[in-house]
Amino acid sequence: MDETKPNAAEIAFHLTDWLADLKELQDIYSNIDNVTNDELTVFFYQFLSHVPNHLNAAAKLGGLGKIQDVFQSGIFEDDD
């Protein structure tokens, strides 16, 4: 195997490890009137701390280059 090419299994892992998070998001949106603010807060913290990392890793491994702050929201700046 060419060591310079991305590992398809590793990319697949990063594109699938968060499918349970996606299912939970779908469940929340399907039942939004019965979800409390606390439940939403917990879910979104978990979702946002897990899913973007996998997507960023898959993009990098797939040859899309480094992650960019396309919305200019300061994602690479330290929080005070």
C-alpha cells in the first residue's frame, strides 16, 4: 500500500463513528416540542464536541487540506 495515500478504513471510521449522534439529532428534531432546554443543551454540547472532529479528520485524510475558518468565526483563536 502506498503510504502517501489515505487509509480508506480510517476515513470510513471518521465518517461513521458519529452516526448514533446523527440518529439522536433526528430524534430530537422529530420530537422537538417534548425536548427540554436542558436536554437540548446536553445533546448539542456532546454533538458539537464529537462530530466536527471526525468530519475534520476525514476531510484532512481525504486530501482536502487543512481546516479553514470559512465563516471567519475565530475557531482557531483561544477563548479568554
